[in-house]
Amino acid sequence: MKSILHGVFAATALSLVHASIAIAQAPAAPAAPAAQPNAAPPSAPTHGPIPSRSETAMEAFGKLNRDNAGYLTWEDVRQLEGFETAFEQADQNHDGRLNPAEFNSAWSMYTGSNP
């Protein structure tokens, strides 16, 4: 019985050695293709509803502040055609963000209404 177990153990060990060698000699999987340098960048995510110029600054801020950050970045408002100048002028501390007061000022410039 002891010699049978020894034979089974030896055969199993030998099989494992052969399998390890086969794995080590197997060709490597092809590398993932590199990004093409001239490939078009992925399209920007679409934003929710664009506020109308007839909306109040608070309504517009609420629509644009989708992540409830408490401020708006250029990315949040870039779909507002012609808003860039108002954004730049209203960003009083030049941090690239409009807090609600700054946005109120920018919205007034953008819509031509008084706050």
C-alpha cells in the first residue's frame, strides 16, 4: 500500500512539474494596444438641462450645480453659449469657480438683467 501511495505521489508531483514548465514556456499574452496619439479625445459628458435666460440666477444655479458642490466651474457652465466673459468678470477671487454670489453677478451680465 505504501508503495502505491508513493507512486501516486511521485506521478502527481511529476505532472505538476510538467505543467509548471509548460506554463513557463507558453508565449506571453499580447500587450494591450497603446493609445493612438492622434486619436480623438473622448466626447465630454452631456450635461443636464440648460437653463434659459428667462430663469432666475438661483434657478439656473440649481440646474447647473448638479453635484451640489456649492460652486460652479467652467466645466459646469461651458454649454452656456456666450457665458465665458461673464464667468471671467464675475470670478472675483480668480479661483476658477463661481460661488452663488459670483454666479448671480455673472448671470445678470449674461442675461442683461439687474440682480
